[in-house]
Amino acid sequence: MHVLELGVVVLAWVIVVWRRPTTDSSYRTRSLWGAFVALAVALTIRVPRVDDAIENITGVAQVGTLIKHVVGLVAMLLIVNWITALVSPTEEPPAFTSPRYMTTGVMIGALVVLFFLIPDRDHDGDYFITDHAGDAVATAYQLVFVAGATLATGVGTLLVARAARPAPAGGLRRSLATLALGNLLGVGYCLLRAAYLLIAATDRTWPGGDDAFETASNAVKLTAIVLIIAGTSYSAFAAALRRWRQWVAMRRLYALWWALTEAVPHVVLCGENEPGEYSPVELTYRLHRRGIEIRDAALTLRDTAPPGLHRDVVLAVERAEVPEDQRAAVAEAYWLKEVLRLAEQGITASGDLSYTPHPAAESEAETAWLVRVARAFASPTMRRVEDAIPEKAT
């Protein structure tokens, strides 16, 4: 098995474990998680050692292929269930006597019957479809699976594409577009297999031989699977990425926050039972609160800072030849260092009205700005600014 295929198997099981805590009692979440489990099982059976172990335990030659195809049809049924519930949330879940379930059941039954009618299944082979190329029963078996897969991915493509058009621009539309593309590639994979089966049935060979077909088939299939996983997990990935960025921001703000709240401890809003520094509990709230505490500490220190200090610092930053796009953040960082130094020495003045907090439209923009200030606060640039202040120049 290629490294890429093994990577997709690992990815599928990671998604299964990761999404399990988000599965509630609703029909939609159960369908999606069940589809991930079935997909992961089907992909795992493709691993040669797993396939060999199944064959040794059951004593049935190439039975792993049958299990893989049956589980694959179940996965596609559950994906269609999830897509239907996603685009039509008011629609009732289908009963087990619905055409959707009955069609899948008939196809699974046909696969089982045809599989055991395939002659000469006990020979060694790496790829079932090319192994039995030209055999009438094996071709019928493959066409049943291809028909089921084409039906499922085709319906999925139409439903998702229809839902993607009116969806608002942003994450939801990207998620639906990715899912639609994955289903469309699934249709392409099915058509590719059908074309091979028909060519083999006429005793002709695939252009480039069986190896070329296997390479193309695997590439299309794995790409479709990855896109379907990405499309169905986009919101979860986006939430995880957002949480990671928040955690990184909390860490980058810590040194600045600590220095300010040590000087002005009464601005700290947390109580005794607060979660740990990097706990994921209420991370959005805690990051927002950290920004408020930094701002409150800065405004408190402003009331005792020398008049015009921030204006002088801005001029020093310009003399230090700090890049223009960094000057505002560097000026605020150095101003904070100065007011902290003066507070530590007990030096007070009438207040520095030249300092005003950097305006931010919303919380994420405010956090991004404070992270820039925190980086400047801990950078060697502070020394350059200090040297550019006339009374401190050497």
C-alpha cells in the first residue's frame, strides 16, 4: 500500500475519533458519524495485512473485497442520509422500508450472491477488478457495486450543488462546494471503473495496461474521499483552527498581561476557581477578558504617566527607523514599558492624554492588535527605540 493510501486510512480514523464527542442523538449527526466509521473500515480492509488476516480467519478467498464493498455501500447510504438531512432539515428520516434502504439492501444481497459465484477466487491478486477482468460473473458483481456507488454519489452531487448555490458566501458555501466536488469525483471514479469493465469484457486492454488503470482509479478515489471528508468536516476543522489560534494568542499575550497585571493587580477579573492558563474551557471568553485586562491596566497606568510621553515615544520610534507598518505597535509597546518602569519606581505625574488605545472594530481585531504589541514588547526593537530618545542616547 502506498504511503498516500495509508495516510488517508489514518485520516479517516482520526476523523472518527475526533467527531465522536460531537455525535448527539440527532439523526443527522449519527448518520455522518456512522458514514465515517463505515468509510474508515472499508479503507482499513484495503491494507494488505488486514485483508490477509480476514481471509485467514474466515477461510474465504478474497472475502475482504466483499466486506469492503458492502461497507462502502453502507457508508454511501449514510452520506446520502446526512446530505438529505442537511439540505432538508424538516424532512422526516427515511424508514427502513424506504426505496433508499431497500435499494441498498438489494444491491448488498446481489453482491453477496455474485461474489460466491465468481470462479477461481483463490488465486493471489492485488487488485480485484483487474484480477478478474473479463469474467462475466465478476463483471456483473463489479457493475452492481459501481451502479450503487454511482447512484449515491450522483444524488449527493445534485443535492449538495443545489444547496450550495443559495448558501451565503464563506465557510458554508466552501464546505458545500468541496463536498459537491468530492461526490462529483466519486461519480467519475465509478464511470472509470465501468469503462474498464466494459473494455475488459470485449477482450481489449486499458490504454497503458492494468497498472495505468489502477493508478488512475486509486488517485481519483482517494481524492474524492479526501474532499468528502474535508467537506463534511469543514466546520469542525474551522472550529479547531480557531481554537488553536486563540490558544496561540493567549500564549503570546501572557508575558505582556503578566507584566501589566503585576503592576495593576486590581484589573484582573478572574476568581479563585478559574480554569488553568491554557485550559480550553471558555477559551473565547477568556481571551476576550485578557484583552480587556490589558487595556484596563494600560488606561490605569496612563493616569499617572508623564504628559506627552506617548507623543515623545512616537517620535523616538520614527527616529529609530522602525518600518512604518510596525511603528504604531512598537510605540505602544515601548510606552507600556516606560509607564511600567515609572510605576515600579513610584514616579507619578498628572497623566498622559497623548495616549489613546488603538481602535478595533471587534474582538478578533483587538486581539490581533494586542498580539502585535506583545511581540514588540518582547523584541530587541525596544532597545533601538530607547537609544533614539535624546535623554537616553549614549
